Amino acid sequence: MSETVIELEGVWKIFGDKAEQAMKAVKEDKLTKPQVLEKFGCVVGIADCSFSVPRGEIFCVMGLSGSGKSTMVRHLNRLIEPTAGKITVLGRDVLGLNQNDLRVLRAAHIGMVFQHMALFPHRTVRDNVAFPLQVQGEPKSTRWEVSQRCLDLVNLDGYEDRYPNELSGGMQQRVGLARALASDPEVLLMDEPFSALDPLIRRQLQEQFMALSADLNKTTVFITHDLDEAIRIGNRIAIMKDGAIVQIGTPEEIVTNPIDDYVRDFVEGISTLKLVFAHSVMERMVDYQWQHGDDLSVAPRVPHDTDLSGLIDISTTTDQPVVITDDGKDVGVVSKTALLKGIKGGDN
């Protein structure tokens, strides 16, 4: 089982002068967000949020503006103090840390990338990236060596002596990512880092980030309002509404089994061709053989994690159903009827 790196348990944030009273009333009287605002003049930022993130996972949190996603991610490094709940990062009780230990956690173990990077305009690219190491008191030779390595990772070799105003928006965002990587943190917190960029640049940075995350085995909480982006980069997705987490699941689970109308509206129109896999639409081998008794010895075979797009490509070349394998064993069958139902989605 993978090591749990981040864990939230029943975390609440209520903004306002009467937050403690409101929190007590929420627990005792089950007040809703509008009732808390009406009775106490307080705003519920996040409501009873719980989830865990294993090492190396990209965990995407998405929702509309005001859903609480940015508020939530700022609790992980305690930029915002929760009203109630428990937060554990890298085995440490974040709420129990004193200010010095909290600074060490932020500086050495957690990197954060914002939508607007706020690079220092008077510092070169190299010095911007090296800044976290300067705060830690590292010598200049070490800072420059690490800065160069991080700039190489994000394909900015040759821009070390440029200033932020000499770079495009996408390049500035890569400087921000390099700066977050400079202290080699185990955890990355990314708050809509690519949302202000043009679509083409955005896609390129998404691909680069996914490759870096895999190579460096970073555990990432990635905030976005864009479902396409969440599906593209997330191992799992949490969808938020009014401060609460509505559903957590893989992209396939979210798209094929939305928990309510809110999530259903989000995923409407999303293509399933790259999200739904053979193991989700196949019939078990024993059931198929019992019903049909076909000779499948010459049928094409594909792994269980082949997506619908791949199944379509195979199906167009044969009249046979497609046999699904797992670890070299035949485990299921996808007929053309099952494939069409999988493409259509819904209750089918």
C-alpha cells in the first residue's frame, strides 16, 4: 500500500467574527451555509473536507469560483488556519507545529505554485529560482547550481540572466515551477497555475508538468476550474461545491458514474474515448462463453487498460469480439454491442 503523504480529516473553515459560535451551531444544529451567513454573518469557506493523497499521486481539486478549492489548498501549508479538523502532511500534525517548524515545512518540504507567480522583477531568472535556497541560508554556489538544474528541468536553459519582463507568460510560469522545485519538496501545491495561459501553451505546460511529476515522484494537489485539465493530469479528482467535497474518484469514475446532477452537469459532453477502459465495459469471460460459446482462439487480444479509442481501432479490423487480458490471462470479452454501449455511456 502506498504511503499516505497528505490527509485531511473533517476540516472546516468559517470566516467571520463569530466563527467559533457558528462552528458549534453547525455541529449541533446542522446549519447550512446560507443559514450560517444569515444567523451569524459568517461565511463557510470549506465544510467537513476529508481526503488522503498517497505518495506520487496528482490529486486534482476542481469546482466553480467560490467552491472553496483555493481556500482548501491553503490549509495544507497553514496559510489559512482551519476552524476545525485535522491536517497531516508527511506524517506531521500541521496544526500542532510551532511557527519555526511550520516555516521549515513550507521552505523545505512543500512547494507552492500560484496562477500569478509574483516573480521578483528586479531579480534575474536564476536569482528568482534560487530565492527559496537563499532564505534557507544556502551558499551562492549551491543556489546557482540548483537553480541551473531546475531551469534545465523546465527547458529554460539559456534564460538564466533574463528578467521576468523579458519572458512570455508561459515562460514566467515555468520559472515559478522551477522555483517551487528548487528546495526539492516532496509535496507540490498548485493553485490554477496554467489557467491564465493560452490553450496551446497551457497544454504544453500540462504535458511538461506531468512528465516532471512522474520523473521526480512528487505528490501534488492541483487546483483547477477546468474539468478537461483535471481529467488530463489527475490520477484522482475531487469536485467541490459550496465548500464541500461532492465526489472523489478517478477520471473514469467521475465521468461514467457522476454522483449527482451537479457533477453530471460538469461532465456532460466530455468524451469517454480516452477515459473509459476495457475492464469497465467487458463481459467476464465465463459469462460470455456460457451465453455465446464462440471460439475465441483467433480473436484479437488487448490489455484490460486499453481505452475505448484503442478498442475502436481494433474492432474496425475484425468481425470477432475483442478478448481482454490481465497479466497474460483471458479475463473478459468486449463485443461490438458492449463497445457501442460504452461509447454511448450513461446507464448502459
